[in-house]
Amino acid sequence: MQINIQVAQPEHAVHAPAICDLMAESAKARGTGIAKRKPDYLEEKIRTGKAVIALVENELAGFSYIETWSHGKYVANSGLIVNPKFRRLGLARKIKKAVFELSRQKYPDARIFGITTSLAVMKINSDLGYRPVTFSELTQDDAFWAGCSSCPNFDILTRNERMMCLCTAMMAPSANEERQMKIDLSDMIVES
Ligand SMILES: CC(C)(COP(=O)(O)OP(=O)(O)OC[C@H]1O[C@@H](n2cnc3c(N)ncnc32)[C@H](O)[C@@H]1OP(=O)(O)O)[C@@H](O)C(=O)NCCC(=O)NCCS
């Protein structure tokens, strides 16, 4: 079986309704919250080169897209979904890596963050260099938090004034911050 993972192209916009259905079915099965997305929204991500799609022949295998917040200061890699038929094959790991690299290439000054209750996502994020952070470190852009309003736990988030909820927040440095950290480390002289 050959799984093709690529930056989504305009012709992939036809898959947007199936992606939305898959997201809704998975959220229902998990009984957890997810920011609901409409096909139009995903189509726009696809048409503007801000999404990664995985296909097996012409069948949808997985998807994720980029969102920018606080005027491009932060990027979130959102909507990660793998078709149940293709789970546990390492596909989410590959899609996440591809969308992470695309984010860093398009927005080299943006920190990349996500909020999740998924162990699989926590593992993948850690391996990509994300670290757990408190919600106070994340974008305070109201538009991002409005995405949580379709989650069954939204009352917990609002009761805690957006400081905590059931999701774990994780963040990776921007491409330029990481480059700077490497330069600083190479300048360091360790005397023994
Ligand atoms: C979460 C999801 C994307 C994982 O996709 P996947 O392709 O099966 O994941 P991978 O095969 O790449 O696995 C990545 C890692 O997570 C682990 N993992 C995968 N599914 C897991 C699960 N349900 N529970 C615990 N660990 C899991 C794998 O063992 C692997 O870890 P390892 O490399 O240390 O062995 C997929 O189950 C899915 O689409 N779920 C519904 C939507 C969702 O939860 N999205 C995330 C929203 S934040």
C-alpha cells in the first residue's frame, strides 16, 4: 500500500466535506471536544497551500492544516485526522512532521502550538520538539479560543478564565528562535 503525503493542492478541495465528516465522527467516538470546521474553511486552507493531505490512490487517509494567530506571531497545526482504516501505521507522525515543516517554512518567526487531550499527539509533538506550557503562554487571540466553543468542555475553560482546561498545551520554538539557540550553543565554550 502506497500512502502519498503532500502539501494539499487546489484539486484536493473536493475532499473537504469528507475531512469534516471524519473529524465529526472521530470527535463523537472519542466523546471529547474538537473545534468544528466547515468544508468551506478547509477548502480555503487547501487552496492557499496551508494544509497537508495523505491519500491512498484517491481515498482520503489523513489531513492537517495551519492556522495563524496574533498577526502571525503564533501558528497552530490543527485538525489532525487519520482515517480509522489507516491508523497505527505511523501516518499521523508523518503528517504532523510535514505540516510542522511547512509551518516553519511559511512562518519562520512564529511559535508553533497545539492543545490536545490525545496521547498520540502528545508523543508526536514531544518528538518534534514541543514542550508542555501553561495556557498563559499561548496566543490570547479571541478567534483561537472561540474555536473551543463547540467543545463539550467549553464551560470548564470559561470558568477558569482561559487559564486551564482538560487539554494539555504544547509549544515549539519558531524556526528562527531554534536557529538562534543553536548558534548560541555553538558559541559556548565549556572549560574542564
Ligand atoms: C490521533 C490520531 C491522529 C493518531 O493517528 P495514527 O496515524 O494512528 O498515529 P501514529 O500511527 O502516527 O502513532 C503515533 C504515536 O501515537 C501512538 N498512538 C496512536 N494512537 C494511539 C492511541 N489511540 N492511544 C495511545 N497512543 C496512540 C502510537 O503508538 C505512536 O507512538 P509510538 O511511535 O511511540 O509507538 C488518530 O487516532 C485520529 O485521527 N484520531 C481522531 C482525531 C484526533 O484525535 N485528532 C487529534 C486531535 S488533537
